[in-house]
Amino acid sequence: MELHTQIKDQLKESLKAKDAVKLQTVRSMLTAFTNELVATGKKPNEMLDDAGVLSVIKRLAKQRKESIVQYEAAGRPELAAPEKEELVILESYLPQMMSREEIKPIVQAKIAELGVTDKSKMGILVGASMKELGGKADGADVKAVVEELLG
């Protein structure tokens, strides 16, 4: 609830500061929070808990990353630029993700624990590692570490 309230306050601050990019990003976050509340059967004026807020922000950040890739692949850097600006703001609310070096020992421990020896069980290993890391690492990084260790 604390994070949701903090982001609502950011709306007022960005309005006063006339920061258009931050204002648009905060508004999109608040809209996504309301949509999440309605989707889970709650009233739109209720507040999400911090875990729910972070989940929604992660989803929004992932959407921005995908949009950037699509725009750049289509040769439209003018459309990718605002997405990048919004992504920076969204990521400022997310906890710092672990590096691949920090992920490696955890994945190695999971390999030993599960007895995985080849790539056929890679999905199981990635899933178990992600559960162990508890959202502190990017899934693409975990997959890359798993591929490196099993490769």
C-alpha cells in the first residue's frame, strides 16, 4: 500500500514540475493499478499491496522493452525514444536486479540439488532457479546462466 500511495503522490509532483514524461508514465502506472484491482475483483478505489504494485510495474517495463525492440527493428527510433524515457522511470521503482555473476552460484546449487546434467531439463532448472531467486533476477539472465552452465 505504501508504494501505491507514493506513486499517487508522484502524480501531483510531476504535475507541479510540468514533467510531461514522468506525468504520462505515472498516469499509465496508476491506470494499470486500477485495471489490476478490477481484474482481481476489488474496487477501483482500493490500494494494491507493494507486491502487486511491483508486479504491475514489471509488466509495464517488459511492455516498454518489447516496444523498443519492435520500434528499433522497424527503423523508427523516434518512437523508441519516448518508450526508453518511460522505461527509465518505471525501472526507478523496481528493486535492483541481480547480475549474472550473482545468479551463477544459485543456479549451480540448483543443478546439484536437482541433479540436472543436460539441456533436456533446462526448463525445470530455470523455473526452480527463478523461484529460488524470488523475482530478484531477470528471467533472460537466469536462462543465459543456465545455458552457459549446461552448455
